[in-house]
Amino acid sequence: MKSQFLLDNNITFLNHGSFGACPKPIFEEYQRFQLELENEPVYFIQKKMAGYLKTAKESLAKYIGCDANDFFFTPNPTFAINTIMRSLHLNAGDEILTTNHEYGAMDRTWNFYCKKSGAKYIRQNISLPLVSKEKMLEEFWSGYTSKTKIIFLNQISSCTALIFPIKEICDKARELGLITIIDGAHVPGQMDLDITELNPDFYTGTLHKWMLAPKGSSFLYVKQRFQEMLDPLIVGWGYESLTSGESQFLDYQEYQGTREISAFLCTPKVIDFLEENNWKTKAKECRQIVFDNYQRFCDLLGTQPICPITDEFLGQMASIPIKTSNPVGLKDLLFNTYKIEIPVMPLNGTYFLRYSINGYNSKEDLDILYKALQDIIKTTDLIEL
């Protein structure tokens, strides 16, 4: 599959999780839309774009299990969470319950909001290694108090690559009358997603990671009862529109002035590519490579897996605890000397070497990483055993 991607053949690419990678056929579709836009910008934007966008949304709606009128495209999940954050009206002392495994940009977004509002962002500890889903749920809900108003958490952690039991958490939160906001950045294309079944109040995910879309393609789903309360992050022609569309919700969120949305419009091609190449089977094969190699890397680095090595907790990524006092130096050495693209990620005082496996990867890529780490252990002091 690697020949279908635009990735540099001189690099062992084990970092799909950060920004994704786009196959050639999808990228060609992306450029086709860009060219069509530039050929006649006025006609494209005023006459054709709305139809293209509707087709893209209908295609994605079937893939993620929701109605096309209940979500809008965003450039990334950070944009999506900022949109939600700006429309909340919490009182001083109200609490947002989350975990200490969240994406750094999201932590910063909520910290910004809490400084403005007086609300509190409760980063509940989820201890490692994980023992069971039940223990994870017990630890999470031990952070709940009478002041909790919102549940926010990732479905798959960026740093630790752990899968969280979102369905169970959403179900209980609904019983408690709490608002649920889910960051599913890593989910579409890596796991089956049915938003209707999960039943969150807000859900954001990306297409440019595991769905292989061009960069800058994500979405924000909003349950109907919250759509009217959601202010536009960018006020534009859709606000108090003279030519109203299907809903105020979409008018507010989708009309923000001139912007390049070719990445969004590629969605039908993205889904066709996944189906034509039997990507669900490829994803299953990738997960097996992740599972088969996790323990041997922990053994090499003198650490332990942070969870049971099963699909209950892991998908196409795995984070290996690594003892280093110079994570930046280690990452740079792996890239500059060994031509391996892989992140060394900090979280709660621990560093993790996170490898991602997608359809263009093979066990041989992990063998290259393994040999590089062996060499680094022997020749440097960057890794402590």
C-alpha cells in the first residue's frame, strides 16, 4: 500500500496518529476541487459549493452514524471544542470532569475557559497500568461531585493511545443529567463509529487522521437539543441571514466568509477509497501488528505495558513507557540518524514512545525501530534501563 501514499520512501513513518497521511487518489481529488475553485471562484462559491458540501455531509453521515444536519465540518477538533466552549455558561465553582490523559490543546482550551468563568477543570487520575475497564470507570467516576456539570474526555487518548469506555460513560452521564463532550479525534477510520448509538451531546472527530483525508478535515456533531444554544465561533453571513438555510444551527456554523473547503469536499472519495481497499480488514491486520510487538518493545526498554494487550484498550497505536531525560534529543536522533518518524510524548511525568500502524506499514517498520533502539541503548545515554 505504501506506493499509494505520498510519504517519503526514505523515512520509516510510524507517526500516522499525529497528522495522518493522504493517499494519492484522495490527494488528486483534493487538487481537483482546488483547481475547479480557482478556474471560476465566484461560480464555485456561490453556485456549486453548497451542493458539493451537502453531498460530502450525506456521505460522512452514513459513515459515522448520524444525521447530516446534525454536524458541520471544522478544520480540526481544537476548533470544534473552542466552538462549544464559547457557548457554555457555567457558574463559578461548576466542574468539568475529565481525565489526566487528554490532549494538551484541549486541556489548554478548558483552562482558558475556567480562568474566564471561574469553573473548575477536574483532571481525574486514571492510573497506569490499567487493570480493567471496570477499574477505569471506578477511578473516573470517583471525581464526580454535586458540582459536576460537564463530562469531557477523549475516546482514544493521543498520548497513551488508550481506548476509553465512552458508551458506558455517556450512558451514566445522561442518567445524572450531565452534558457529554467527546473528543474522538483518533476514532473515525480506526474504530467503527456510530454516534447515534454512543449518544453523546457533542462529538468531534477527524477525517485527516485515520480516514486518510487531506489535512484540515474534521467535524463537530451536536445533539439537536443543543444546536440553538451554539453560537458561531466566527460570525459571518450566516448570522441573521437574509437567505436562511435548513437550520439556524447550520447557517451560523457553515458560513464564515471565504475559505478553502476542498478537504471537506473530498469526503465521498475518502470513503470510496476506504471501501475499495477493504480498509476495515487492513485496520484489523494493523491492530494485530500493534499487539504482537508491544511486549517486545517493553522488554527492550525495561518497562511494562500500560494496559492489557487487547482490542478493548488498544487500536492501531501503542504507547511504550520509556525512561529518558532528553525526549527531544531522542526523537531528533531517531529522525536525523535513523530516519524514523515517531513521537516521544510526555504525560504526567512519564514519557511514551508511541508507534502507529496503518495500511502502508509492516512488521519490518517496527523491526527497523527495534534495531535503532538497540543501537541507541548501546551507544548513548538517551535511554535509561
